[in-house]
Amino acid sequence: MALLMDTRFLLRKVKDLRSLTPKRNRVKEKWAATHPKYPPTSLALQHFDATYSVQLGKMWPSVRVALLSERKYGALLNNFSHDAVLADLQEKGCRDFINDADTEAQPCLEQVSEEESGDVPVKKSDSDGQQLSPPQLSPNIPQLSPNIKCVVFPRGDITRFKPARPDTYRLLGYYLLDAASVLPCLALNVQEGHNVLDLCAAPGGKTLALLQTQAIRFLCVNDTSVSRTLRLRKVLQSYVPKEFLTDENIRITSFDGTRWGDIERNSFDRALVDVPCTTDRHSLMEDDNNIFSKTRTGERRRLPQVQLALLLAGIEATCPGGEIMYSTCTLSQIQNLSVVEQAIHLAREKHGIHLEVVDLQPFTHMFRKTFHFAPDLHLGGNNSSRVKVSCIFCGH
């Protein structure tokens, strides 16, 4: 009997040991068999090689290398934090690329004729059909907020930033993001007392950049995904004091952004429409949540339609004389220039809204020491007025 009990005890111990064996090893054969032959990253690269090699020509090999290289982050400084992190980062070799902007390198746009520029200058009418003041022919140079600071390591230096530490009020000193993601917020030209709409706000990097201007009277941040909105809320709580996260200052919503024109029309001075896209770098680097997954083929094909609907909603939500920034993190002409062209046409034909595309050449010249910009874009010209749709492609 004692021997039998010992045997049963031994059998139980063997079973316990097996339960500790990693699950992946126990089903290794099946796991290996279900691994896709062509993962989403490979499908993305095949797609980009086929399309961007034609679109970019001789530039594509170097752009391809850049997309496949490790992402280089910038640190967006948090003005709400009480820690003096700028000096510490500068000691490590970082520089504030915004403060280091080359304002003297801007071209004299008065020498460029309207016919040569390829812009689409049109005026926006009010509800009575009366036209606003005529476009100003001066260069469109945004007044960069002195409060936004984003530091980067020098070119060729791929040093990684350490995670930000909370200060005595548990606010983090900086937010890590692709430094190019700050550019749309700078080009949006937010001024004191503006009401601003961030239509596709999650995960929150651009929202934080807009708040760093310390000029916004009211900011509405929205994202269709409830889970992404919850993540956005947590980000804001980690960087912004509670007294600023009130309904009087910031409103966080999870509405369908494509219907925003029906919710609030002619309500905002500025609108940032940072649309979902193929996120080229992520598509080449991460198989997880990859838009080129075969299960998401239909979603990927619908992207231009969704982008167009979002941009039109942002246009409708902006008051006459306001500015709308359309931005993506893809090189695709179908998702960039084509969407803007269609939005301008449909806004005029269906809604009676007249728009003009703003030339961003003076803006891009300011940051040539930090970024490489695509030359000879089809949209963008030398006219600027109070009514604008700007188009910028970030994230690379």
C-alpha cells in the first residue's frame, strides 16, 4: 500500500513538471506549420517595390534603405513638467531642431510664377456666397511657437533616448516620437486663442505637440477607436496636469471622424487630420497589427475612401478663414496627393466650400538641416491666404 501511494505521488509530480513546459514547445510542430509563408512585412515590401520604384524612380533605393533602417526618435519636451531636461539632453549631444531652424534659407517665392508652381489657389465663400478677402501673395511662413521643443541626436548618431522619468508631480519630462511627426503641428500655425480639432488623435504625440504651444483656447481630440482613445487619455494624464484636463480646455471623444461635419460645422480655427494609412515603416518592421496582413486586405483597399471622408469632415468642421492640415506617414500618392485633390473638388461641388492648397516650400526649407523632403510635389504653390488646406507627409 505504501509503495502504491508513493507511485501515485510520483505520477502527480511528473504531470506537474509537464505543465511547466513552455506551451510553444509543446505545440511547436503546429506553430511552425501555421507560420505564414509570406508574412505581412514581406508583402508590404513587395508592394512598395512595385509601386514606389515607379513613383520615386532613382530615389527609391535610398528611400528603401531608410524605411528598412532603425527608426530614429526625437524627444518632444513637456512644458508642463517641472524637471529641466533640456540641458541634460543637450549635454548628451542633442539639439532642438525647431529652435535650430534655418529661417534664412527660405526661397524668394515672389520669383515663382503661379503657372509654374502647380498650386490650386481658390477662395472659400461664406454661407451667403460672399467671398472673403483675396489671397495674400506673400510667402506662407508659419510663426513657429517658441514653446515647442523637440530634440534629436545629430545625423548619423543612432543613440537611443532613455525612458522619461516622472517629476515630483508624476509628469513625464518628454515624449518619444518620430521627430517628423512634429512637423504637421508646426505647419498648422496655431495662434493664441485658437479652437483646434485633432480629428484622428491617438496615440497622442501630435496632441501633446499642439498643447506645447500653450496658445490653444480649446482643443477637441477624437479617435474612432475606443481602445485607442483610452490610450490617448492615459498619455495625456502622464504629461498634462489635471487642472488642464477639464471640459473647458480639452474634450476627448470617440466619434466616427468621417461624420464630424454633421456634429460641428464651422467651429474650429485649425483642424489636424492625421489620417490612418499604410504606415509604411511599421508595415515593413512589424508583423503584428500590420495593414498588409491578408485578413486586412479589404481594410487597406478602403483607406483612400476613409481618408477622403475624414479630410472632408475636417474641412466642414473648420470655420471660414481657418486652416486644415492633412498628414500621413506613407509615401503613397493615392493616399496623399490624390486624396487632397478629390477633397478640394468635392468640397466645392457638394458643399460650396472653396479651398486653396498652401505652398509648404518655405516651411520645408527651414528644416533642411534635419530632414530630407520630396522635391517637385504636384500640389503646393506660392499663394497663401486665410483659407488653406496643407498637405504634409510625416513619419520617415
